[in-house]
Amino acid sequence: MKDATFDTTHGELHAELSDRFDTTAMATETTLLNPRFYTTDFDEMDRIDVSPVREQWDALLAQMKSDPNKGHFKKTADWDHVDWEGMDPKLRAEFIDFLVSSCTAEFSGCVLYKEMKRRGTNADICELFNYMARDEARHAGFINDALREAGVAVNLGFLTKAKKYTYFRPKFIYYATYLSEKIGYARYITIFRHLEAHPEHRFHPIFKWFKEWCNDEFSHGEAFALLMRTDPKLTESFTNKLWIKFFLVAVYSTMWVRDHARKDFHEALGVDIDWYDQEVFRKTSTIARQVFPMEIDIDHPAWIPTLRKMNAAMLDMERAKRRGGLGGRIAHAMASARAGLAFARLYLIPVIPRTPPANVRLEPSY
Ligand SMILES: [Fe+2]
Ligand SMILES: [Fe+2]
């Protein structure tokens, strides 16, 4: 079924790559760590009234309407030739994994936003989700173009149908999506700034596109910050604070585990993974002060050691799964209990309380 699910071109390397990387399958797989596809209560979202934040809303929407990145996601003379064949095979594998998971994450945003736009009747909400779907479609398409040069690409149409959808109540969509947009901004800009200082590590041209790219993610995050501001309960009630903390811990620890699985990729970029992840957490937490009533204490003495424990437990879970059989199942259960404990420990680290400012809006400043 390769032909149906793949977008392959010819050539030996291409054949070899598509044998080794079933990218659409990689993207379709639902695990704890892979980017997910979401669905929600669209009717409830459609009832949001943005009047409490009208002025800031209109300014943000006008900026999105002006479409500053309209011409950005096209290959130009800056797109240097990529020597896929000469690339170290381990790096190639991890880089393709990085591109596939980024493409899936971008596309997952696109699908959710488009669906909201399609089902909605609220003019404000439909307009916002229309612009965000437009941006994410461009982002996913651009990554897919880069993958296509390696002879592999994610079949996005297939993905829409094959991927499992996770239902989240609208408020969980706000927390998770707000965070993933802002973390996306922080990740892209941190890599961009690092490569600006160390261009010798830029082993692929796509990184040159990250600066304008991350500004789109920044605006998307701004929109969710405004949506959360329409209802103070979302960030102020006791239960919702517990949920916000849950999402912070879940999103940060997932990123840690996922990044630590890509050793060669980060080595090629000249990036120390621990440094990079902490830097991204720090930027994200600082930005999130605009709307979240707390931040995770990432300098707490238990933070990094517990993340390491969690990572080790996840690796053991994977090994146990590959081993199979009764022994594998027992080992898997034990490792997964360890991962659960590590998560609980992270969750119990006291947060730093914050009081969001009266004016929610921010501009990208990194
Ligand atoms: Fe995006
Ligand atoms: Fe986005």
C-alpha cells in the first residue's frame, strides 16, 4: 500500500528512504508522545463572546488579515541544495522524524482550526480560525516540500482520515493549544537565534525560514490568550488552575522526552538538549505570564532529575514493548508505573504564582 499512502519520487535514495521511513505511518501512529489530532465541542466554542477584549481582538485580527507572511513560505535562492545522500544516516533518520512530527503538529492545528471555521456561525471566531488554518496549512505544506526532496512526504489527506482524534473540552483546547503555539514560537526562535550565531551548524535551509514562521505561531498564541481572557473563570478558578498546571507539566515533560530521543539531530545543530529545553521552557513560561496565574519552577532541584527519570522510564517502556511476551508486558507495566510516579513528582513541585497584567497582548521579543 506504499503508493497509496506515500508521495514518493524515483531514484535509489528515494526508494531506500521510503523503505526505511514509512513517514505517513510515523505520522499516523498515536502514542503518548506523537502530535495528536483534536476535536472539541465546536458549538460551545462558537458561543464565545469576545466583547470583553474587543479592542485587542480587532487589532490582532487586523494584523492577521494583513497576512504579513503571505509570500514567505516559498523556496527562494536561499534554499540551498540539501545533500540527503551524504547526510549521516542516523542524523537523516532523526531529522526526518523531526520534520514528520513537526509537519503532523502543524497539520493537526490546521485540521482543528479549519473544522471550527467550517462549523461556526460566530463571525469573530470564524474569521480567527480561518486565518490560523491558512497559516498552519502553509507551515505543514512547506515542511512537506522539504520532506519531498528526501523522497518522502506525509500524505496529509490520508492523515486526516486515518489519524485518531482526541476529544478535548474547549477549555482544554485553550490551555493545550495556547501552550503549543507559544512553545512552537519559543522552539523555532531559539533554533533560529542559535543558528544565526553559529551558521556552520545550519545543515538544512529550512531553519532560515523559522523567524517569520514563529511570528505566525506567536500570533496564534495571542489569539488563545485573548480567548481565555473572555472568561476569568478559565484561569482563576481553583480547578482550572490545577488543569493549567497539569497541561504545563504534560507539555513540558513530553517535549523533554521527545527531544532527548533525537541526540544526533541536536548534536548536528550544535545544541545541548538540556540547555535548549530549559531555554524553551523559560521563554514559554515568561510569555505565559500574560495569561496563566502560575509558572512551573524549572529551577527547582527536583525538576531536571525527575525529567531524566521520566525519560528513562519511557525508554524502558519502549524496550519492553519491543520485547513482547509476558516478560515484556510485566516490564512495560513496571516502567509505566515509574513514568507515572515521575509525572506525579513533577506535578507536586510547587509552582510560582503569577498575576497576569491587565493588558494581555504581547509582541514577539526574542
Ligand atoms: Fe504553525
Ligand atoms: Fe500555530
